[in-house]
Amino acid sequence: MAIELITTEDAIDFAGGRLELTLPWEDIEDPAKDQIVNALMYPRQDPGRYAADRYIVKRLAIMRDVHAGYDLPIGSVALLDGYIWPGAVGYDIGCGMCHVNTGITYGELGTTRTDIKKRVLSMIPVGFDSRKTKSNGFERFRNASKYKALADAVNMKAAWQVGTLGGGNHFLEYGISQRTEEVGVTIHSGSRKSGYNIGDFYMRMSGGPIPLESELGQQYLADMNWALSFALRNRELMMKKALKALGLQSGQVRRLMMDMVNENHNHATVTDDGVIHRKGATPASKGDIGIIPANMRDGVWITEGLGNKECLESAPHGCGRTMSRTRAKKTIDMADHSKSMDGIMVSQPVEKLLDESAYAYKDIGYVLSGSSKLIRIIDNFRPILVVKG
């Protein structure tokens, strides 16, 4: 880091009013601090007369789940003046959450977790698995850059991966409402290899923020929007199957899908004030229904946005990791991890999910308590069945 910032006051003074923190500067890991400083220092190609006009980033809001990512920390919201930044969206374009409250209690379903698990795994490929047949249920990718290798790479995977979960921290979870005892279904997934290829291509082509109205800027915007649509379609297809796995009829599934909550946390949106980039952060305009996952032990929280302008009407997208997967596997006690999952059925032996243990993530209470000016809590769904790749 070229500039050493010791305290929260130092960081805010350095940013000249462009930085909004929801946690103390001292609580942010050093690699993420470096990325914040670098983002705030990006110069404009056409600087104005005043200090604020010299920089691309007009405002940067840091969520409580912040941790180092690519170019910009995960858990950040950046408002750019006339620029779009592929690295501030990242590789998994459109990665996000969807949630459906079935309105039915577990007892009323007339089925068991074992049967639900068997059905859902037979219908939804997870991890590295893909579909057995191609799907045509989405718009074919016609890349705005006209770079044939990119189009071929995306289309080679898209039809086989739409409606699939993936691995890592992606999950499909059945939970019980702590308010009504009704069953809810939550899915976390993104644009799979297709979104990765698009993100990787434009990050290599751009090397940083690029003018929105440039040819490359418009090409990225168009291809990013395709990936956003693909990611939504991916989650929709899985949600329909996840609801059918509960034993629900087609008519019930169609009605429930009309009320599905969806939000993505890796995107750029063009507004009158500039281009808002959310990387590991979710929209939280006033009245927006949101989803904040904690971990596979504590489940997900359903929230309502309060429209906080200082934080660019955004909220955290989760808890944020406190350690790498490698470190988690080396340091988390297996007995503690296994005990933490008592009463929760998982799609594979719990021992294989040590890197996704609750102990590898920040405490959800810490994240929520620091977000009270951004969102209000509606409900918490505690997991009974967790599917991971």
C-alpha cells in the first residue's frame, strides 16, 4: 500500500469524503485495504479543476463482510463517474441468491429430508457435473466484441451448465422459518463457466476501469448483461426443480415462482449518477427484499432494504470468509465442525465440507449488527438440508 492509513479517521480523511465504512478501518485485512486505496486513487483521463474531479471513483462503500478479492474487495460498492470496471464486477458475473417461502410447514409436506435429498440430486447437477442434455431455454450468447474465441468458449458450456449449481460456496438449502415454521428454499449460484469466461476476457482486455461510452466499455456492458440474464435463468431452473423435489405439483410451483426473491451481488448498473458496481454486495433500495446467507449451520436471513444513500443503497451479500480454504482445512477442528452440523442433513459427508465450515466465516451477528442502517431483518430460515457441490 503506497499510503499507510492507521485509523478510520485517517482513511476517511484520505478519501476526501468518498469513502463510507460500515466497520472500523482497523478491522479490515491489509490486502483489502490495499485494494480500497488503489481504487480510490484511480485517476481520470480527463481531470477537472477540483480535487474530486481527478478520480474515477466518486464514492466507495465498504460492507461488513469485506475481504480481499480481484481488483476491488469483495463486499464493496463503487460508484464510477463515466467509467465501467470489469474487475469491480469480477469473474462470476451475476452470481446471486434466490429464495422462495413455500408457505407450507415441513410436517404438511408429507415427505422426508432423505427423499427430498434423493430427488433434488437426481434433478440438479452439482459441483463439476453438467446436464446430460443441452438446454435451449435461454438466449444464445452473441458477444458484442465479435471475438469468435470468446463466443465459442461461452456457447460450448452454457447449454450444458444452465440449471446447475456449481461448487465452492454455492449451495441449495431447505430451511425452516423461525417466524412461521414454513419451509423456504434458497439457492446461491451464478453464471458458471460462461460468466467466468466473459469476465476473464474483459479483465484482460481492459486492465482496469474503461470509459463507459468507449467501444470496449459498451461491449462489456452488453456481454455482462447477457451473463446477468443467464445467471438468473440458471437459478430459476434450479428453483423449479428444488420445489418439485418437495413433492409439489406443477401448479403450486408456478404460483410460488411468481413470488421468488432474486438478487445478484456481482454486477454493474448504469444510473444518472454514474455506474454502480457491486462486488459481493446486494441492492438495498427502500423496500427491496434481500437475502443474506450466514453459513451452512446458521442459514439465511431475509431482509428489507432501507435505501441508505451513503452506502449507495446496498447491503452485505453474506458473512465473508475469515480464512482461506487451505487454512480452514488445516486449522478447524473436525470434531467441532461435525458437532456444529448436528441435526442438519448435507448432500455429502460433512467431513468433506470442512472448508465451508461456519468457523471459516465471519459471525453473522457481527455483519447484521453493523448493517442496521442498511436493512431490517424480516426472517431467518434455519437449514434442515444443505446441498453443496
